Amino acid sequence: MRLYHSPTTPYGRKVMVLLHETGQADEVELVTSGGTPLDPGNQPLDLNPLGKIPALDTGDGTAIYDSRVICRYLDDRAGGTLYPPAPRLWQTLTLEATADGILEAALLMVYESRLRPEDIRFEPWVEGQWSKIARALDALEERWMGHLNDPLDMGQIAVACALGYLDFRHGARNWRDGRAQLSTWYNAFLRRPSMKATEPAG
């Protein structure tokens, strides 16, 4: 299998953490790819016409893309330990979707500052994205700590990768302020070898 990703993409990190947690990291060849909404760069458009990473070439002519789809595929391949049976499955998927929504808003904030010319940037729009993130973080702090402290599943991995991206690209926002339980959980989760092995740099 070949995984097209970037060392700094949080969606790719989700996949990489799963690979480490399920013992499949050595079975996947990593291919560094990159691009932006303005320029697809060297992203694998033949695998994902949307021009996004991660994208997975399974080696049998099948292309799988979108991190949630890739994670479901790889977890199933490993025996299905990170997506529990229903009814807990719906909580896990909702938690993963919440984390991915945080990432989407955080990435849009980055694109606004990096890709849009300075004279037409719209700061209220940026703050609107952060408001989405803040509401989601508050929900995690207030309603999801029980799930986060349960046995490992994909929802927890997704949340950890989202929080890692906030530290990586939006550290000055200090998402930990007022969220002591979530911060404590994340600090403990960071000690997992899978998180250490996938820490972004650059």
C-alpha cells in the first residue's frame, strides 16, 4: 500500500496514528505530497480528483480517500478494534466528525492568512471559524470526557490530532484556557508512542 500524505497534515496524522496503533505502519509506503486549493502541486489527482490528501493506494488498483474512509478501511483490515459496534459506534463517529470539523475550521484560518492577499482578508470570517472551534472544544470539555477516557477508539485519535494541530498552527489562541479536563487528557494522550512518532514538524 502507498499512503500519500504530508508530514504536517492533521488528516494524514490521523491515518498515521491509526497505522501505528494497529501495527500496520511497516506495511505502508509513505509518499510525501502537497498542494493548496489554488495549486494542487504534486497531490495524487489520479487517486483523488478532489486534489486532497491523504489518499491511499491499496495496491490492488483501488484508491481510497478522505481520512475517515481510509481509517475505516485500515481499521477493518486490522480486525476492527477502533470502530466499536453500535450503539457506541455512533458516539465514536460523532466524536471523529467533531474533531474533523475543528480541523476544517482551523485549516480555513490558515488558508485565509497564507493564500488570500492581505488587502482582502476578512478578519470577522477568521474569527467565525475560531468560534466554531471554541464551541466544539467546549462541548468536548463538558460532554465528551467520559468517552475520551474510555478504551481507545478512533474518536479519541481524531480529537488528539485536532488538538495537536491547534497547538501546531494556532498556539497563540491557547485552546487549553478554561478547558482543564481536556488539556489534562490530551497531555496524557501525547505520551502514546503513536503520537510521538507522528508529531508534525515544519
